[in-house]
Amino acid sequence: MPPPVDREKKKPKLIGYPLSDAQILRLLEGIPEDEAGNRWRFAIQLLGVYGLRPEELRYLVVKPAAEGPELWCQYRKATGGHEATPPRKLHPLLVRD
């Protein structure tokens, strides 16, 4: 008879909280006004406005459309053995404060 199998205890799921609009603005204010600072500022603005993950910044493309240019993310996230997510058109998030 095989020995009993010990079931691994699942770790409790960690809950993360996004930065508030005010916290993002304070972060942007603290970035130096130089070339590198401007690039960081723009990256953080994209993350905040479009709700992007940092790795998605490398996959942004602008596509022409009848209403004007559209921002798309070509990042394809694979989820637990399922097909990867399709590219998606980005829509800005509303500012809360």
C-alpha cells in the first residue's frame, strides 16, 4: 500500500492595492526634469492612465483608425494552459480626484 499523499497547503492570496490618483501625481512630481526623467514620467503616466503592467510598455503600437489613431497593446499573456490573450485596444481610465 502506497504512503498517504500530503496535500500542500495553499498560500493565502495576497491582495494588492493600486496607487491612488493623488499618489501617482506625487510620484510624477518627484521625478527630475531631465531627459531620463521625462521618459520615466511618460512611462508612469501610461501605466496609470491605461492600467498597464510594466512589461506591456514594450508592446504598445499606434494603429490608424477612421476616428483617429488608436493605442493598442500587443502583449499576449498566457493564462494557466489556456490560449494567450488577444491584442487589445486601450481605453484611458477616468481620473477619480
